[in-house]
Amino acid sequence: MFVAMAVLMLTPLLTAGTVQAQTPAAAAKPLKVVVLGDSLSAGYGLPAGAAFPARLQIALRAKGIAADIDNAGVSGDTSSGGLGRLDWSVPDGTDAVIVELGANDALRGIDPDVTRKALSEIIQRLQARHISVLLCGMLAPPNYGADYAARFNAIYPDLAKQFGVPFYPFFLDGVAADASLNQADGMHPTAAGVDRIVERILPAVEAFLGNIKTARE
């Protein structure tokens, strides 16, 4: 009788202790991530749920990585355009930014020095706010010639080295020039194309976010 009563009295305490022990893990705050980009990340021609940020968030959560990813992609934006809206596109409390800009600069033949300067300032301003940056590279189309391509393509690895930020060499890796993964315009990925981008970039994003979590533990 007394044993049974003791067990009944202890049960709520044990249960409460178990819940309390599980609470910190269960309530782990997701990392706040912003994708600052153009139409490639905005999801041009696709439903919102098929855009790169949404699909990346799903892929990360399938790996057990808690991250809330905001889509700050604006179709038609250049690197200078991204810089101009940086402060309101990346709110306070953001932990990390994936920078995907430059495709429109290359398509319009903008002077690579202008692109370099804009991306450089974006990185510096984010770092000044203690926000981690993953820089996604872009490659120039061949129609502007080898000299332009060499100057443009060098921007991304140079800046990654200069500012010590992780670097994903080509955002459209595995998708560019593949008609089956692009919309009719030949430039914007289909939903399947977005999933291919996510598949390719996922290890880099996992490592990027993992380093942020480790540094803050």
C-alpha cells in the first residue's frame, strides 16, 4: 500500500523532470537565414513553395537542421540593387545570409568593377552586423568575350578570400544549359531545376550553418 502510494507520488515528479530535460532540445531556436538574390532565388515563374529558399528549408529540416529561411529574392535585381535594399531585406536578428546576386549584372554586361564593389559592400555591411555570409558564385555568359568573363568570374573567389567567407562556386551548377531543368526562356530553373540546385548546394549550406551553431555554443 505504502509502496504504491510512493510510486504514485513520485510519478508526476519523474514526468516533470523528463519533460524539463527534453525542453531545451525541443525548443532549440532555428537559425534565421535570408537568401538575398535575384529571380534565380525569388522563384521566377514558380509557385512560392517551389522557390529555392522554401525548398532549401525543407531539405535542411529533413536533415534535422532547424532553419527559417526568408526569400529576399527580387527578379531583375543586380548586385547594386541588392545593396540598395540590404537593410530592409535583412532584418535585425538574422543569423546568416546566402548572397545570390550577379546574374543580371553579367547578362547586362555591367562593368565587373561595379559588381565587385557592390558585393564587397554587401559582405562588409553584413559582417559589421555580425551576420555570417555564404557567397554564391555566378559565371558570365560567353557573348561578352573572354576578357569580360575572366574579370567577372574572378569576383566571387576573390571576395571570398578577401573577407574570409564560405563560397559556393556556381549557383546554377548542374542546371545551367540543361533544357530539361530550365523554363522556356532557358535561364530560369523549373521546379525540378530548383531541386537540383538545392541538392548540389546542400552540403555547403549544412557546413555553413553548422559552423555558425558551433561558434555560438
